[in-house]
Amino acid sequence: MPAGKGFADLVFIPRNDKPAMIIELKWNQNVETALTQIKEKRYPKGLEKYKNQLLIVGINYDSKTKKHICHIEKYQ
């Protein structure tokens, strides 16, 4: 879904009263980098309709430890 300055990795648009989600995936980086990218590139611009119910999610996979780290925050 094009939004702001680029494309979000995944966007979930709800059918009911649920929050929408923008998900950015990273590989061997920092989960905060993913959240910063969502904000700086203004991905939420395409989901202004869900302004009060929008979650942004950053997920990072570390190939050395084989672990995922996820951070979820409500977009204001």
C-alpha cells in the first residue's frame, strides 16, 4: 500500500471496530529503526481514517540468535 514516502511492508485494514496496523519488517537491525521508518516516511498518511485506532508495529529478526523482537505502539 503506497503511503507517505514509500511502501509499508504489511498493512492490515479491519472490517469491524478493530484497529488498523502498519507493520515494518527488519533483518539484523533494530526494532526502533522499523518504527522510525514508519513515522519518518509517513506511512500512516494512507490510513488517516483510522487515526484514533492505528497501531504501528516494528519486527526485527536477528539471524545470529534466530530471535524475533517486536514492538507495538498506538500511533498518535
